[in-house]
Amino acid sequence: MFELTNLLINLNFPKNTSRKNVLQEGDKTYTGFVLGYIRLMYGWGQKWGWTVQLSNKTYEQKYNEIYQLSKDLASEHIPDFNYSTIQYNKNYKIAKHKDKRNAGISYIIGFGDYEGGELLIYFDGRDKDPTAVDIKNKFYTFDGTKYYHEVADFTGNRISLVYYNIIHDKDIKKEDVVNASTVIDFIVDEPEEIIADNQILQPPDPKQLCIENYVIAIPTYQRYNELYNKTLPTLLNASVSPEKIYIFVANEEEYMLYKSKIPVDWYKEIIIGKKGIRNQRKFISKYFEEGKCICSFDDDVEAILCKSSGDKLHKVNNIDRLIVNNFNLLEKTVEFEGIHLWGFYPTPNALWMKDSYLTTDLRSIIGVVHGYINRHDEELYPNELSETKEDLEQSILFYKKDGGILRFNNLSFKTKFNAPGGLGQDRFERNKIAQEYICETYPQFCKKKFRKNGTPEIHLFKNPKINLV
């Protein structure tokens, strides 16, 4: 027990944005993680034929040692209890809640030099007086699915381990699995034509929109025509509310041009930010509060595409719902806890899109369309030297910080790279500067590569060794 306690006391616990039901009012994160089996969100795990699997952290060396010692502790003190999962919490006063997704009873134990911190269980009802249970250095069992419970005030270092079970018989039965193609039927068009004409805008009925905590941020420079003809129709014709759309321009002159060209009911606000995509993205992050779900769109996106069956691409016709699902995956699925960035496959070619449905290793998250849970963290902002490849440096920075980035390899986008405006068309020298800076700064994450015509590019290593911040 001493060895396990010492490891946990000295471990820098990750901040977790999932399990919102345990957060105190006003908090957006707590310090904790889970080892063992986790339940995938409905629909997302069906691709593989099961709904539960081991969490990523269970395989990591520093967590694996903790996992083994935790299992040894259970074998010694609660040998007859069958559990699938262990939740670890550190120095957080868990709010009153029930464990809705668990199956049956749990065992809990507390470690550390803390005082107070009893487990408060509301056996007689949510609003009745609770029973205070001392769990310091000893196991206690109760059914958290039936009774509300929380943590009492404490001082000092308090760590708790909760052993529980999420496994039901149906979780591993193939016949209970929904075919993955049915999961995406609601977001794709099935006609043979991939891209529909978006020139006639039909704003959606606001009453039918899914109102969720995300915003669309569009950085743009000298491309109001592209924005008018491409990205805005793409979003508004696919159920995205104008109330979610924020357009970020470089200066007052640009502001007046965009205000004169873009219908006022197509967006929430036009904001004067900074010139340069790297500076603008940093400004956007600082503009919105921490914890905000931000989906960034370039100004010339003509469609979001999905490989739903065979080797054909179909246009996503409900981008609002797609974005909500993507952020819910980050926030509500334990498997992806701690990951803050998601993106799509970089090339809309169905024949190439044959990789795993979802991946969390280091792959390029192209800036054209991506989403992230906002943090005001200087370590996540690319350097000005990587301007033309700032999205690749951003991919590295998020991976380095979180231990993973989420990419949907069955989703992509239609756009025109290196178009006039924006970063401009003559990028060779700037690409070379960006390549040299990134590869010299992050040699453990990437290396130089070149196209046949000599264009500088960057090759990312999928599974680099890292020390999480």
C-alpha cells in the first residue's frame, strides 16, 4: 500500500473535463483518470464490434505500474469482488452525484495525509442528512448507482481509488452491436452526387437546431467572396445556427469590407483580431473563455465529406450534429479523457481513407476544419516561425500536452489549398523556414521530408515517446 500511495502522491494527475456530474459549481475540470475497461459512447465503439475496451492510459508505462499495484491491493483485501475499472481522484471535493453507468456495488479506499474527506452517502434521500464514512486506508463498499454520494471537506493530500464494474453480458456479444453504417446515416446524403450546389442559401429553422456549448470561429483575410460563397452556405445549409458563427478579420479596413459583403443574419459577430493565421488563432483562443468548445473553419470550405459505404464519399448534411457528437466524444467518453483536439482526414479520397475509424496517435490535424476544448495555455500556441505549417506544430503541441489527439479518418472536407488571400500562394521559402523550425524544435516528434518537386514537408512519428506535462 505504501508503494502505491507514494506513486500516486508524486504523480501529476491529468485534468479531466469529462464526468461533469462530479464537478463543483463553477468548476470545469477535476484531477483524475481511469484505468481498466471503459465504455465507448453509443455508436462510436460499434465499428470494432464491442462497446467496452481498455483505456489508453492502461497501456502507458507509468500508469501500468499503478494499475498492477492497484490490482494487487484488491487481490489482498477484496479478493472476491469482480471489477472492471478503477477510478483515481486526487485532491478534489467530488460533488453530490450517482454513478449512473456502473453495474452494481463499488469499493472505495482513500490514501494520503489528509484530514476530513469522509465519504458522504445519502441513504435516506438526496436532501436528507448523509452518513459519513471514513475510508482512509480502508475499503468500504456501497451501491453508488442507487445512492447519492459526495466527498466532505478536507485538508492535505487526499487520493481515492474506486473499484467498480461496467461490464454487462451484452457488451461482448456481436449480435448486440449496431452496424457502424447506421451511426452516420443521419448526417450524410446518399445520392450519387457528392457536392450539392450551395449558391442559394436556406437558413435553417432555429427551433430545429441543437443548441450546445460550441462556437464556429472563422479566421479570414481578403477572402470575403470565398466566405460568402463557400463556408457560410456550407454551414448554414447544414443546420448550423448563425448565432454560433464568429468571423475574425485582421483590421478595421477588412472589418468594413466584410460587413458590407456578408448578410448580417448569416453570423453572430465580426471581430477585429490579428493579422497572420498563427496570431489570429491565438487571438481566437484568448477571445473565448477556457473550456469553450471551438470549431475552427477556413473561409473556403465547400463541404464536409464522409466515407459511409464502399469507396464513395457523401456530403454531411447536419454539420451541427456532427460537431456536437465530436465534442461529446471528447467530453463524455472516458477513453478520450484528457484529449482536447480533434480533426479530419486531410485528403478527400475514399480510396486512401482506409485507416482505423478513430485514431489517437500523432497525426496531422489540418487547420481547415478542427475542433478543440479551449485552454489559455502559452505552451499550446505555435511559434511565428511555423506560420505556414502552424497546424502541424499545433498537432504536436496538443499531443505533447495531452498524450493524444483524436482524428476521424472517415471524415474529410472539400477546399482549395494555397488559394489567393489568406497565407498567399508563394509559400516555398516560408514552408522551408517552418519545416526547419519544427523539425529542429521537435526532433522526437517529426523529421523532414520533401515532395518530388522539392517542396518542404514534415513527417510526423505516430507514436513518439513523451513525458506528459
